Amino acid sequence: ALLREQYAPVAAAGVVALEAEIAALEGAARRGIAEAGVALAAAQSRLSDLRAYREAYGRYCWDVGGVADLRIAPFHLMAAQSHTFTDREHPWHIETLARLAGVSPLFIATETLLVDTANAESVAAGVAWWLAHTEAGGEGMVIKPLSFVPGAKCQPAIKVRGREYLRIIYGAEYTQSENLARLKERGLAAKRSLATREFALGIEGLERFAAGDSLRRVHECAFAVLALESEPVDPRL
């Protein structure tokens, strides 16, 4: 529904409007109107951005006739037999869940790369992997510390999306210089604080559920997360 009702209409309306604008500006330029050249270049740049936006969301569309057409790429084994597995490192989760891909077409093994942040070559390999992945149309990656529950000064995860995918998040024209300048002024402190608090509440709720606590106790954590989500944050995040 999001694709049909939001992304696709924006792209379709924008492309039609800009193509008409470009045709009019080209006519004005042929008549020797000096100002038309600058406006024409700007409109052509915006049209290029809109087409890139259409391609970006188009990579995440495929025909689905039923449950058999769905695909899941799991990355966290949440709980089993009263245990939450938060004591296991991330590679264990990925490797364990990858076994599902061998027994059911519903599952896809999640790609992963272990990077030693104290090793320059390892970091360079991680950057190269991300660039190759995003340039091929991938969304990006999620960076996590090795430990599932990191220390207090480390976020549990950070999404690092690619240039083209971010058009879906920030809009088709976010790469225009004036828009990038505005986005770079974002305040991240509140969002980071929310991420760590919501992660802690999520783990607490999951542990309560796995331990067989009442739904009232589990829902305390869920409602606390919902309350945090209602707090105002920078809308450009």
C-alpha cells in the first residue's frame, strides 16, 4: 500500500510535471530567453533525481500472490524455551539462522561481514563491501558491535543506508546541495538516546515474555517504548 499510495504517485506526478516544465523551458531557451537556461538545468537535475527515486523504491517491489512468494532474511534469534539468546554474539545469531535458508525457500541467509575497527585494512574492506553492495542497488547495512548487548557508551546498532536508498527516506531531491546542507544540521543526540532506551526496554520485555511473566508485565515494556516513540525528535532523521 505504501508503494501504491505514496511512493509511486509522487514519482509519477513529479516526472509528468517536470517533463512538461522542461519542454516549456526548452522552448523558451530556443527563443533566446537568457533566464531559461538556468531554470532548464535545474529542472533537468530534479527530473534525474525523481527517476533515481523511482528506481530506488522499484528495487523493493515484486509480485506476491501468496505466502509462498514472501521472503524473510532473519538476523536475530529472539527466544526459545525460556531463553532469549542475548548472551550470544551476533555471528552466532547469523550463522544459526542461516541454516533455515537450507531447509525452506521462505528464508534468505543474511549477508554479514566481520570488521576489526582497530585494523585499517579490515575497515577498508568493510567500506568497500558497503560501497559495492549499495552501488548494486542494496539498501545498505546495519553496523553492530560483536556483543549483542553492548556497553553503555555504544549503540546497539546503526543503520548505514546507501545514497540511492536514502531518496526513499529523505525525498527524491535530498542530494541537491541546499537540501544536503539542511540535513547535515540534524540533531542526533535525542535519537541516539531513544535508541538505547528502547533497546533496553525491548530486551526487558522479551526476557519477561520468555520467563513466562504475565502479559501485563510484558506490555509494560511495550507501552514504555510506545511512549518514547511519541517524544518529538528532529523530523529530518
